[in-house]
Amino acid sequence: MILKIKIKVVSTITIKELRESTGLSQSKFAEKFHIPIGTLQHWEQGVRKPPEYVIYMIEVLIDNDYN
């Protein structure tokens, strides 16, 4: 018997809060996580919303790097 389970990850932290927690500038953060600077700026300004999985993955990477 195979069970298929969908897991939805919901984060309450914003991409800007994640970036600020690292102390990195937009350009350094974008470079570190291979995000085009324009995309990061749009995410932070609310023009577009990053996918939940991206926020989750960056959050995990930051937790491993900075804690």
C-alpha cells in the first residue's frame, strides 16, 4: 500500500526579514542565494511574492549558516 501525502509549508517570515537577519545587503543576499537582484527587490517591495518553498529553503540555509 502506497500513501501519498501532501505537505504544505507555510512561513510567516518575509524574504526581507530573512535578509535582514543575515545583515547582508540586497546585492550580497541575492548573490549568496543566486537570486536576480530585481527579483529580490520585487519580493521585498511586494510587487511579487516568492514561492513558499523558496522562503523555506532559504530559511533552512540561513539557520545552518548563521546559527
